[in-house]
Amino acid sequence: MDVLRTPDERFEGLLDWPFAPHYAELKDADGTSLRLAYVDEGPRDGMPVLLMHGEPSWSYLYRKIIPALVAKGHRAIAPDLIGFGRSDKPAHRTDYTYERHVAWMSQWFEGMNLGKAYMFCQDWGGLIGLRLVTAYPDRFAGVIAGNTGLPVGTGSSEGFDAWLNLSQTIPQMPIGGLLNMGSTRELSPEEVAAYDAPFPDETFKEGARQFPTLVPITAQHASVQENLAAWKVLEAWQKPFITAFSDNDPVTKGGEENFKARIPGTAGQPHVILSGGHFLQEDSPNEIAAMLDDLITKTR
């Protein structure tokens, strides 16, 4: 596997991003070493909160949520998925598979040795993050899911189909522009530039290109059986599971109902519809941070 690494200077002076990077060395099944980057802020004995981003963003998506959690005494941990942010980027699209990402993040999570943790997940942060939850159910105390799902080959939305088509046909992928399009508020030029920072040129975007094709929306997609097995765990999940979808996301609108209908831990929880687009962390960061703090306060 050929691996690209974004130069560190690309991340210097980003708006509202004072957080030092931490790194973990992962080993792929083929023997390739990969460096995964993550933010780890707050007291070591604080309650760990995993903040899982999706496609094509990186942990910068949580820049306003991280300090809000730390101010409440929690430990905010935001990894960059392989192929995104400061993490290494395999150079070929065929290097990216759903199961490989689950294996990489499982390896990282085991190395963190967090004990019980909470999770907020969005987009691919849910497709991968919920697989972590179901693989290590004893290590999670509660989940908040926003604008995500765990698909098992039963179709997709018109919004996702449009995104899939765009992602595969656009000659150059404007990462920061896509984040701006997927947020209700207008991102500043500095914020757009921060989302572009991990990708010096198109060769660094193979993961961003490939991810939409990996969503198991048909029975022929890989990972359908693995997600069906994960749903079996979720259908017995009694711990708090809260949905926090947004009101203006054409990709996942209404997806919260599937979670609420099938997961016992959703019963009686303070589910909300937040204001925002697909990237609701840009539009409702204070509300998300408050929900996480409330969840931790009520359950620990």
C-alpha cells in the first residue's frame, strides 16, 4: 500500500484550532504502517467522549464542541479517519474498504484503553463508530447519533444518490466548498481553507472519492452482513441512545426513526431535531455539546 502524508505546515495557523495532535501507529493486515492522528483534550480522568467525523471532513468539525466539553471537565477525543485530516492517506482508491476502516479504528480504540466512553457520531462517523459500539458494547456508556445510519443494502435517499453522483463525476473535489454547501450557515473563507488543508492536491483525496461508493445501499455491497450483525447488538442495546438529526439534511432526513424504532435504549430519551444541514456540528455545536454533557451527567 502506498501512503501519502499531508505536510504539517498545512495545519499551521488554522482558525479556532489550537489543539495539539496526538498520533497512533496502526498496522494494516498487509503489513503497511499507518499513522492515525487524533485530538485528546481535557483531564485524563474526565469522562471520555469520542467525536467521530465523517466524509469528507476531519476533526476540525468539532473545534467548537471540544472546548465546551473540556470546560465541563470531560475528555474530548476526536480522531481523524485514515484518509482524512492529519491521518495518513492511502494513495489508491482500492485501498479503502468499509471493513478496513472498521479494523483500523478498532485497533486504535483498543490501544486507547478508555474503559467506558460516550460517543457522538455523524455521517461515516456513525457507519464506523456504531460498528465500534457494537464490537465493544461494554466499553460504551451512551451514544448520540446525528445525520448517520447503519445501512444494510435496502436502498438510499434521493439526497444521497445526488451526492454519490456528484462525488464520482466532479473533476476536482472542493472539500471546503462541500462542507460549506452542507452547512446551513455560510462558512468563512478561513473555515473553508481549514477543511481544504489536509488535501494539498487531488491525489490526497482518494478516500474522499471512494467513501460514497462504499455505503452499503444495495444487497450486493460489501459489509451488508457485518452491519446486519451489528444491528443485532443494537436491537438489544439498553443503554442511552439519543438521536440528534438536523432539519435540513437531504441525505439523512428522517433516518432517526429507524434508530428509535429498533433500539431499546432510545426509549424515553430526549431526542431532538437540531437546526442545520448535513454537517450539523457547524450549525448547532453548542446544542450538541450541551446534549453530551447532559447525557454524561445523568448516567455516570
